[in-house]
Amino acid sequence: MDQKLERVYESVIARNPGEAEFHQAVREVLESLGPVIDRHPEYLEMKMLERICEPERQIIFRVPWMDDKGEVHINRGFRVEFNSALGPYKGGLRFHPSVYLGVIKFLGFEQIFKNSLTGLPIGGGKGGSDFDPRGKSDSEVMRFCQSFMTELYRHLGEYTDVPAGDIGVGGREIGFMFGQYKRITNRYESGVLTGKGIGWGGSLVRTEATGYGTVVFAEEMLKTRGETLDGKRVMVSGSGNVAIYASEKAAQLGATVVGFSDSSGFVVDEAGIDLDLLKQIKEIERGRVSDYVERRSSAKLGANGSIWDVPVDVALPCATQNELNGDQAATLIRNGVKVVAEGANMPTTPEGVHLFQEAGVLFAPGKAANAGGVATSALEMQQNASRDLWSFEYTEDRLTDIMKNIHEQVAATADSYGRPGDYVMGANIAGFEKVAKAIQAFGLV
Ligand code: GLU
């Protein structure tokens, strides 16, 4: 890393102790920006990097709720309003026991650049709670969401901050939170949350968007080498929204998806995964990978090792941060992987990224490859603002165009900085430049 940037990085660590994921995300961006500050020394004088690394506002609050047995629980809620240079803060809410300020800050920081890459008017933010929805009844989840929104609502607004889903937050949770926001504010403000149900202001394709977009991005990368996904073997980790719809799009484009996972283990299904069964188990029954294996004769439960031991052409990590480490990257490379596109946020460790890039594997960082989700959230906001509902086909076409544009923009930026094929550098620089220019225009704010 450039020495001047190293100093910025050290001050970020000193100011934000103990937030390992946030440090990792900042480091990855700063490592790309050396050539940018050579071209624009004014960014250093204006403390542009320090400004972007410091959230505009951080909100931490108590979330009390009562379970079905009458026992009281106290969770912690977060919303980090990171950067509003390009539009209202935009980014999901994550409900998972691993959530703490460092995770929310890493996600919010990534979101700034991701949202910038979409070309749509959205700033970056993220929020969530250490609440674990697993094993909770619908009424417990409802009471938690209502309590969470009873504090958060005062910080939100269609022109201020617009949350959506992330791990642990889907249509059910967005419904409970929208209902509470509407009740407290007495406003049917559709544009205040995205990922809503189709009958009440949601956008078609929002559920599919992150996974579909990731696969479109992978296909665009393959095309630069004269190939397509047709006939390729694909491995997808995770089994949430992103993983399910990445699998669906990959299958539509002629690939065979040979496995998926959840926190309890992984499944290998050489016949190609049965998407209807997977959706039934994960979306309706909220079941586990073992339920799939019991009902599908071609499927086996992974006994030892990891999902990344299975030889594939395309790896789509769609579960969570740091799920694919250096050793697993080395195994994938040995087995001939051609493309890795991150459906999750920062799923590959820095060592893994380095190995993929050294081996000439086409590697797409999450902030580019998974931007289709938030881009379609911005399309939902557009539909809400004009009180409209677009068709599935029209919305998917818009998403596909956005993903192709991101690919082109990222590839062209990498080329222009003398690093063809370096999607990490291309995404970081292209995302950063737009934000920096807007901040510069606003003066010292
Ligand atoms: N949580 C998603 C992400 O990581 C989507 C955010 C949104 O739609 O606002 O980008």
C-alpha cells in the first residue's frame, strides 16, 4: 500500500479498535487507491479518504422484546449512515448473532462503493441487530421487528435513509417493519423501505435480483475470454435468497449447479440441484440442508472438508463474509476454477483474493458482482416515487443492463489504470471516484 494511504489506514485502526471486518474492508479499498491519489493529490489535502472512512452518523440502540413464554430479551440495534454524497443512505438490515458495530461498518463501507457503481442516486448505509431469527416464532419475530422499528423510524425517510433486507431479514421482517413505520408516522411512505411485498409497493425481481445479477456479471466476465456459462459446473455456497436465485439464473444459462450449503453443512448434488425442492425447504419450511438430502436421491451431505473441495468451473460464494479462505482458494485453483463471483459481501479472505488474482482466475468482488440487489432496490424506489409497478420482464431487463454497465465500467477503469482484468481495483476506483467528486462539489461538509 502507498505510504500516505498506509497512514490513513493506521488512523482508521486507531479510531476504530477491535473492528476487524471494518479494517479488512477499508484496507482492501485503500490498497487500490494509490494510483488515484497520484493523479489527484488534492484528495489527500482535502482529507477525502479520512472523510469517506468516517461514517456521517452511527446509531446504536436498545431493542427490548418479549418471547412467547413471557421472557424479556434485550438486543442491540444498529444503523450506520455512512455516506450520503450520492443519495439517501441505502443498504440492508442484517439480523444475525454475529452482528456488532464492526460488521455493520464493514457492510456500510462496502455499500458506499457498491451503490456508486450502480449509477443510481443512492448513498451508503447498513444496519441490523444481534437478534437471531432462527427458531423464533412468527409472533416473536413480529414483536422484535416492531420494537426495532419503534426506535429506528425517527432516523428513516424516503429522502433520508432507506433500509432493506440482508441476512436474516426478508419479506416477512420487512412487512412487520413497514407496518410499524406506517403506524407510528401515519404515512404510507412506500419509498422508506425496499424489499416490500408485491401487493404493497414491492418490486418484481427484487427477490431474485442479487443472485441473478451475480450470474450476469459472471457471464460477462466469461465473455471477455470468449466463453459462456453454458455447460459449466457451478458451486454456490449458502441457501438464502442470493444462493437460490444465483442457482436459478445459472441453470437458465445452461450451467449445472452441483451444490449449496447452510450453517449446518453442505450438499453435493451431481444431477444438478432441484430448485423447486430447495425453495420449498428454505423459503417455505425454513428447513436445513439435511432435509434436502432426505428427499433427493442424487444428493449427498458433505462429510468432511468444505464445499470448495468439489471441482467446478465457477464458484459463487453467496453465504457470508470470510467463508472462502486461502487454502480453499488454492484447492479451487488446483481443480481448475475459471470464475469466482462474490454473491455475498466480502466472502473471500484477502489471501484467497490474492491467490485467485495471481492464478489468473476471473475474480469479481461483491461490491460489483452483487450490486444487482441494491440496484433493484433503487428501481423499487423509482416505482414507488411514480406510484407504478413495472413488469417482471421490464425490471429484469433494467437489472441486466445495470449489471452489464457495471462490468463495463469496472473493466474499463482497470484498463485505464494499466491493470486489465483486475476487477477489484476497477470496482474500488470506479466506485470511489464518483463519491469523491460529489463530496468535492459539496465543499467541506
Ligand atoms: N443487503 C443488500 C446488499 O448487501 C441489499 C441492500 C438494499 O437493497 O438496500 O447490497
